[in-house]
Amino acid sequence: MSPTTIIERGNAQNELFSRSEVERILSNMLKSKPSGLLLEYEVVPECGPTGYLGEYFHLQLKYRTAESSNTQTTRLFVKTLPYQNPKMTAFIEACGMLTKEAAIYERLLNELRKLTTTIWCAECYFTRRDLFVMQNIVDMGYEPVQEPAEFLTESQMNVLLKSLATMHACSIVYEERNRLSIGEELNDVLREMTVTPDVVFYTAGVRAILAVVQVHPAYQCEVMQKFIADELPRQLDSVYEMVNPSRKYRNVFCHRDLWGGNFFFNKSQQQPVVLVDYQLARYSPPAIDVLMTIYLNITPQQRGAMKQQYYETYYNYFAAELKQQGLDAAQQLSRSEFVQSLQALELFGALYNCISATILRVPGDYLKNLKLNHPDAFHRYTNVDRVKEVLELLKIDRKFREYIIECIDEMMHLLL
């Protein structure tokens, strides 16, 4: 019976796994500890926000080990295809998004996380083409950002950059110790999912940004209008190459989806962030992740005042993690090379931020209302064309207009 068929039946979540699969999950979780005897298990829906690219469940286990007669309980996190949204399920299966993330956990992340005592990633215990099972990081003392589209504080940025630097450093350590290239070993997995001319979500965003630039009050002279029409699209197209493995700069395993919805902060706020949702991951220069972090998670004003400090913070964490693992950062990615890559690739961060603003920074419940009450309009906005709606929002919402104009000014400053 296919997973799709199972999901459509009553009480379907408890048929997500066979008993033998759950026993394997328990064994993987206990590792070298005494073997566990599975007593019972239950799959229950996760009560938090509904995922757009997946459905979330808890796998609750009751078991005993050989060293104790006491019954123990735990719950694990399960991510599956979004079966309640058949169109989205078909899309994700067609592009292999969940399969990609499961393969990354199984083939790479479980190995990288062993290299450091810093917790930046959850451990995965089981993967299948339609789901995977991992540690429940909420039960480990972490919590998601309450408002994912909100900007981060300085303390939150610092612990986020530590996690990012640790992940990047671990990918270098892994390559050096195993004498391999992650990009080559996972070439079949780490493919581009968003920043490509073939993905309408991205190209719809680019068209919307070009339309906003065209009506920007500062660019109404004839020379600028000609630049916008003839030259700007070509310059923005250069971003397609920026996100690929670089032939000039050191590449690392990159997360590439660093917005608030993918961070879990320790409740103490002193520990590094646990990163989730790796379906967009690539093998590229670490500057790509750093730029995305700094452009998507703080305001333009904060960026102007703080970005150099954040660059330094990241690199210091990166160098310290490599030193702790016996490597010299200067030989792997020198500070000057890192700075050069930030300058060379900054257009990616600026443009992606502008595009993201048409999703994350729209007024109030605008997109939520479309998704719930006008699904065809929501699909059109996200995956077909959003020029008309974005231009209308510019007229009626001052906060959105001022923010996206500031972001476009940042982008244009890099080009003019």
C-alpha cells in the first residue's frame, strides 16, 4: 500500500510506519545503549503551525531497555509530504524536495553533527522517500521564533551566526578528514531548487522587483529607465551563477533558506540555534549563507550599522571552530578571501531579500487570507505572477512601500 493511500484512510497517521520500522527507529535512537523493547507507539499530529512544504507529526514511543524494567517514553518529530494538499504533494514529489532533505540528513548531516559538541542540527533516526524522523528539538529546550517574519535581535543574530559558522566549519573538517568533496559526493542531491529560470516562484519575484524599480521615484529619468529596461535584467541574471559551486572561492555545505521560520532558539538564548529545513541546501561559498542571514533577518538600517560587525562575528566563530578541530582557517578560507567573496556575491543577498519582501513583508494577513479564502489567487501570486498585486500594495500600504523601496535602494547601490 502506498503512503498516499495510507494517509487518506481514517486514523491514518498511526499507519505511517510499520512496527518493524518503529523498532528500527528505536534502535537507532538508543545507539550503543542496551537494546530497547518497543511496548507501544502512536503517531499524533503536531499542534503547531501547519507546514507549507510538509506535514508534521510526533512519534510517541513507550519502551523498556535491558538495564531497567521501568517503562520509558519519548517523542520524536516526523516530517512527511503535505498529503492534505494534493497539489503541493505532487509538486514536492515532482521536484524531489523532501527526498532531497531526507538524503541530506542520512548521508551528511548525521556525520557533520558528530564533529562538534555544539548543537546546530537535530539528529535524524530514520528516512524514507516520503518522510523522515528526527530528535524533537522542542523537548530538548528549543523553541521556534514566535513571529517568523519578525527581525532578529543582536543577541539572536550572534547565536545564529555561531551555528552557521559551526556548520560550515564542520563541512570543511569532514572533507579534510575523509579526503573528499561534499559537492562531488552529493552532486545528485545538492541541486538548485529555487534560484533558477525554471522556478516560477523565483522568476515571478524577479519580475515584481523589476516592476517596483521601474516606478521607484528616484529612477524616473530617461537614463535610468533605459538602464532598468535594457541592463538591469541581465545584471540580475548573474545571480544564477553566484549560487552554484564557485571555481574561485572555497565551497562549503550551505543551508540556503535562512529565514526566521527555520530557526529554533534555545530558551536560555545563550546556546547556538538549531537549524531546520534543508531542502534548499547547496554546495557554495559560505558568503552565500552569511549574506542571506544578514539580508533577511535585520532591517536595512541595522544592516548599514551592523553588517561589518556581523561579518567579523561569523568569521571569528568559523576560525575558532576550525582551530578547535585542528585546522587553520587561513589555509581553508582566509579572512581576506571571505571578505572578497562577500563583496562579489552581495547582489545575491540583496536581490533575494527584495524578492522575499514580496512574501514576508506584505501587510498583515494578506497572503494568509489569499491562501485560505482564495487559493487560486494565492497560487497565482506565489507561482505565476505578482506584479499587479505588489504594485497595488505599494499604493495602499506605506510600511510595505517604504521597506521594499529601502531594500531596492540597497540592491541598486551595488549596481550603480
